[in-house]
Amino acid sequence: MKLTPLNDRVLVKRLESEEKTSGGLYIPDTAKEKPSKGQVVAVGPGKIADNGSRVAMAVKTGNEVLFNKYAGTEVKLDDIEHLVMREEDILAIIN
């Protein structure tokens, strides 16, 4: 299934978190937090400003990003969990 976000929305695939701590201990699935890091899969055309022009998106497809812990709406595409969120929920682009 293909999904194209509208306006200032972004489709993000969560990146898996580490399964082992820096001390070498393995973290069980029940104790893991959902990662707040992901990869941008698709980007909408941008928000419409008050004057009617479109504001370009700051993120692009392929960017790795940090986002709010409870941001977005979970969507399952081809058995893979994704998030659809507003661009304003993205905190930073990882270089």
C-alpha cells in the first residue's frame, strides 16, 4: 500500500532501539520504551500560509529525525508500523 501525506504531515518509520545497555545488559521487550527516532518515508507538499502560498517542508524523504514521544498516529503499512505526524512534532534532523 502506498500512502501520501497531506499538507504539513510526514510519514515516519520508527527505528529500532538498542536491545543492550552500555553495560552489556539485555533489555526485555516489556521494559523497552518506544523509540522517538525514525526515518522519513514520505512528506506532504507543505502547509498553506495565511496569504495562500505553500510553505516548503524542512524535512525530506530519507532524513533521520527525532520526534515527540507521543507524536503522531500509528498506521500499519505492509505489516510495518509507521507514524503519520505533523512537521511541528519533529524536534530535530539527525545528521
